[in-house]
Amino acid sequence: MKTYARWLLAASILPLAACAEAPKAPPAPPPPPPLAAADATFVEKASVANTFEIATGRLADSRSHNAKVKAFAARLVTDHSANQDRLGGIATQHGVTLPTDLSTDEEKTLDELKAETGRKFDRDFLAVQVQAHTDALPLFQAEAQNTTDADLKSYAADTAAAVQSHLNIAQNLSPPAHPHRGRRHHH
């Protein structure tokens, strides 16, 4: 009978243990701090710039027959994809969704490049890269200097260095504006 009493006691205690209050989940983390308006604008512009460079880089990688242009295009895709991933992480921390569409002007430029082939494609692709990186450089430099967000400051400074490098490469690969530049013509 003692065994039965013990069994009955154990059977009556087990459901009580199961009913005990489960440990509480830790409180939800506080919502991410919103970005300052200037930082939010920067994030949007930087995302669109990365998306454009990835798109034009992929196009040049498949369209160009020049090994140096293809290598540059592949680097653009690699670097700007990594930049976009890093920017996406920062944006997520602040509850911001990155835009995925190009601007109307960038769509038009991409469509114009898609219609070109051969040396004209290479020349115009490089001209687009010089212009895009010339336009982007001050954006990243200003953000690196002016933002108070440590992650954005680091991202902008690192990306400004990459943008400067891409600009230098695009300029070095670009053909001279005038093939006779530097020559003296004798009449």
C-alpha cells in the first residue's frame, strides 16, 4: 500500500509542477532609433547608387569584349554588392527598408547602355562610371564627415575610399577625349 500511496502522491504532484509558471521571455529589445533625416536621405541615395553600379557592372561584364573593362565591371559588382549588404544591415538596425528601384535617369542611362555594343559600349560605360563616381564621391565624403551615427560614419568613409578607387580606374581605362590631344599640328 505504501507503494501505491507514493505513486498517487507522485502522480498528483507532477501536474502541479507542469502548471508552475513558465519562465518569462526576456523583454523585447527597444525599437531601433530612427535615423536623422539627412542620414535617411543618404541611405536612400547610397542604396540607389549601389544598385545602379551593380546593374551597369553586370551589363558590362556580359557585354564588353575588353578584358580590362570586364575586370573593372566584375569589381564594381563585387564591391557594390558588399556595400549594399553592409548598408542593408545598418538600415535594418534603424528599421529602414532600402529602395530597390533605380531613379528614372539611371533607368534611362542603363537602357541606353543596353542598346550599345563594341567599343562604343566600352567608351560610354566608362564615361557613365566616371560621372556616377564623380557624383557619388561627395555624397559619401559628406556623410562620413557629418553624421553622428558611428556605423554610417564608418560605412561612408570606407565606401568613399572605394568610390575614389573606382573613379581612378574608370578614368585610367577611359580613352582620351581627343585622340590627338598632346600633339602639335603643323600647318
